[in-house]
Amino acid sequence: MQGDQLDLLATAPPLPMALTDTEALMGLLHQWRENGWLRSLDKALVDFLLEQEPGCSPLVLLAAALVSHQLGHGHVCLHLGATLEEPDLALSLPPEGEAAQGALLPSRLLGGLSLEHWQEALQSSAVVDAHEPEQGSRPLVMAGPRLYLRRYWQYERDTVIALSRRLRQPLALAPGMSERLDRLFADSLQQPDWQRLACALAARGRFSIITGGPGTGKTTTVVRLLALLQGPAVEAGRPLRIRLAAPTGKAAARLTESIGRQVGELPVDASIKAQIPTEVSTLHRLLGSLPDSRHFRHHAGNLLALDVLVIDEASMIDLEMMARVLGALPANARLVLLGDKDQLASVEAGAVLGDLCKRADDGLYSADTLAWLEQVSGQSLAQARLTAGDPDRHLLEQQTAMLRHSHRFGQDSGIGELARAVNDCDAQGARALLRAGRFADIYFRQLRHATDPLFAALVTDEGKGLPSYASYLQVLAQARPDAATAADDGAWLRWARDILAAFDRFRLLCAVRRGEWGVEAVNQRVATLLRQRGLLTSDQGWYEGRPVLVTRNDYGLGLMNGDIGIALRIREPALHAGEAEQFALRVAFPRNDGAGGIRFVLPSRLPEVETVFAMTVHKSQGSEFEHAALLVPATRNPVLTKELVYTAITRARSHFTLLESREDVFDDAVRRRVRRFSGLDLRPVP
């Protein structure tokens, strides 16, 4: 050992026993698991490594437990440096603001550990590949300050390689591009028109990103892009095979409905419209998920049969799914990602769209790209305030278009102004907007406690005139078909459809699942309030009016994770001739076919469901409500970030309400950006 290392060890404080003694570490990990800080899966990985390498260093075993833990919190890897800088925050321990419960906090455990010491222990371990990992097979991989489970290191590497290859292999443009753009955007008044520019960029690449906030016209853009691509192909007698997909059933249903309307309005020949699909599938269905497996029917050995793939709500795509899609995609196919880069990332590990769009605001187009865009679009970008980019270092940005004009939230929209302030991490500006009362579409309510009458008034609409849960329950009670209405009368379907539409006018959004203002407690509190006011007959079990959220896909029933239904008593046909028709409790779900269809499902046949008066902000992605209310918990929490607040605000079409008990928690959330640790970056290393 060198002299300076000896001097460093002599002056460094002694490490806690859990970092030097395996038995002490295992005892600490057991305590963390008992407290709910670690999953059984995290501890099982440590047990496995210890079986494989009995002399494994406690520093390595701890890192293994933490990298697994971080995956459960959406991080692709364990960032050693960030963990040592702010251990409790980086690891979200204790979880959801819980008390320490007598356990040793990560900040105390890691307080005296240096990055160099930790890296040295990992680099010398027999379970870690730190040099040329692509040649190895060890369960952990180290890349600089990042530690991965090998599977996720491979997903990230495969994604970087596949996207880089696509970016370096542009596709030839069909003749007459400028004229086709002129026809498709003849009604455009924007200068520059970023929808038009996005279509041009996407038409020339095997991989493109179109990002933008709510109301910027992402769906409109992609419909015109498909017409732009399909036109020359149809004229040549070789129509492109186009597929549309989204991460969740809810997002797929919304895109299906939206695209179905817009295709009919395209200024192109009917033969081209006929070759633009309007049905959107989930990514799992597109790839062909195999039961009880992480694998899919389509992969590198059985490629998807398509020429163009568009994925909407791409902010919800996790790293593993991105790698699977790229692996199953034909080399010559185009891939277009569509989504809002500023929304929350996926529930699973990775923030693919956010990582890829880190520099989208600046543009970073090269001189050649700018000249090409101006030539093909006929528009000037001189006043666009874009930062010049290097074509080698900013290869991805040459195929990224950010839509910058919101057609939904103008300068007179409080929701739009509040969303912009939050997106800029401007807590002071956001607070001023809420207090000023200048806008009629944003509201601020301070709740003193869980039983505050203001909360009850919001939920039950006691004279305030805003959409609430009373809205759908009034339709349920007042528009119910007469008891003599036959089971096959369309009145039952219309009634169910109206109830579902009324329910979707308002939603309570929670940041967390547990605690006084978490989903679990709020759902029960709302059900009890509605029962006490005579709007519900019960608040337990299956009762009429109970709204439920599907939490697991069921392809047999055609129900997807995120679908929402409501339990209703309807008249059913007699099972046998001569028998009377019966009334029964069934759960009504929209058919997601864009035509307003309804299906009724027996409650006992449903997959996993939960009551959904309140839902997490994560679950609300891909949905919109006339009135959305965000419940901010009373304690700071690592999940409270500007991305979560922004996502909640932009779920509201007409009205947004902030409910809080402490101002500083909301302000702190607006100032904090989400931290998703990964190494996903397509820029070449200088």
C-alpha cells in the first residue's frame, strides 16, 4: 500500500461494523427489510452472492442490496458518488417520509466511507465485472461511479447501440416532400410551425423524437406525419406497414379515439387515409407477451412485421421495454417516440424519454440541419432562439423536435401559467399564481387536518359549482332507466356511458400511497363521506357506484392496467326461457373503441382492482380530467418533485385545485427535480 493511502486510513474515522463485518451487515439488512425499507428481493440477492462468494466484502454486499433497492425505485443503477453525497435522499430511506424506527440511517452508515474505498472494494470483487464487462458474466457490472445488475447494464448498452446505429443511418426522402408538407399544413398560422418541422425531421430518420407539453399537438403532428410517409408509398403501390402503440391500455385507448377523429380530417386522398391505422395496441400486446415470463414472442430472432412504429406517451417507457422494442424492430423500420419529456418517468426502472430529451429545449441543430429544415419546410428559423449544435456530439438532437406552442393553455390560462412556473422550478412564481386569485381556473385550499370541511366540500360539491364526485352519483341516481326497462334496451348502455363520462370530470390525485394524504386512506375517507351524505349506499366491499382501477392486464376480458370501471345495478336478460329478467351488480367499463361502447363485467371475474376515488399521479398519466385536485402530504418526501407536480397540473383541462396543509412541502417539491440514475447517453465520449 502506498504511503499516502496509509496516511489517509490512519486519519479516517473508523467505519461502522456493518461495513467491515458480514454478520453485522446481514443483521442491519434484516432490520431494514423488517421495517419495509428493503424488499425481500433485495435481501435475496445478497444471500445469493454470499452463497456464490462466501468471502464477499460487506461493502460489495451492501452495494448489491442497494442497487436492487434502487431498481425498485426506478433507478437503472446505483450511483456511488450521489449515494455518498446525500445517502438518505439518494436512496429514499426511510421511504415516504417514515420515521427511522430505531434503524441505522444510510447517512450514518455511509458517513465515513470514501468513494475511492468503495470503488476499490467493488473492483477487486469476484462478483463484479469492472473491466471489459461485455466479455464477462458476473452478476454485477461497474462503469465509473455506477453499479448495475448485469441485466440492466445490458439493457442500457443494447439501447445505446441500437439507437446510435439508427441515428447514423438516415433514410432516403421521397420526392415532393416540400409540396406534401404544404398541403398537409395549409391551415397553419404558426411561424415557425414546429409540427411541420417535426414531420420533416421524422421523415428522414430511422429514429425520431417528437416531444412537447399538453395541447402542443403531438397527436395532430403524428397523424400528418403518417400521411406524409404513407402518401408516396401508396402511390407506388407498396403501402407501409404502420403500427401504433402505447405503454398502457388507457393511453392506447385515448390515442385510438384521438387518431380516429383526426385521420378523417386529413387533406389527402381516401386511398391514403385507408392505409393509416387508427387502432393502438399496448406495447405488451404488440410484442406478444408470454404468460408468466419476462419474454415476448417478438425479439431479434422473430422481428415485428412493420415499416413504421409510433409509440405514444413515451415518458412511461422503462429501459427494459425500450430494449425489448428495439431488439424486435427491423433494421429498416422507422421508430417515432411521442411524449412529454417533462412528465413523470415510468414506474419501472429508467427514464428513457427524459434521458434522451435532456437537451431538447436548446434545439442544438447543426448548421446543415437548420439549412435543410428551412429548405424543405419553407420556413425561417432565424428567430427561433436555438442553440447551435455539433453534428457529432449532438447526433440525437438532429432527430428531436420539441413542439413549443400550446393550443390548450394560452397566456390567459392559469393552468398553463402554473405548469410553466412549476416546470421552471420557480416555487416563488407558482406560489404567487396560486395566491393572486388572478385566474379563474386554478384554486388553492389549505387543509388543517384530514376531516377539514373544505375537503368534504371539494369532494361532494357543496355549492361550489366545480365538478366533483357528486357529479357522477347524481347521474347514477337521477338518470337511471325505469325499473321496467328491458335488459336489451339501449338505455342501460347510455346510462352507464353517461356515468363513466361524469366520473371522469373530476379526480383526486395523490403523491403517495400511504399516510394521511395517501391513496389508501383518501379512498376510504371519500367513500365514507359520500355514504354519510347519502350519495352511496355503502363504503365497503362491492357496492353500486364503486369506481375501480384495473391493476393487471387481462387480455381475455380485454381489460388493461389503468382501465377504470364503475359498479352498477343493471337489468340482465333471463338465463332460460320463461324466467324473469334479473337485476345484478356489474362493473361497467368503456370499450376503448372510440365509439362509446360499454362492456359489463361480473365483479368476481375481474383481475386485480382497487377503489379509485383517488389515484396516484403516476397512475393518472395518459388521462385528462375537467377538474383535477392534487393532495400534497404534510411531510417532505423524495417522490415529491417538480415532475410529479407538473404532471398533476397538466391532467386538468379546465380547473386545477391544490390541497395542502403546509406550504413549504409544495414549494420544496417544485424546486426539486426528479433523480433517475442511469448512464443512458448517446453522446460520444470526447
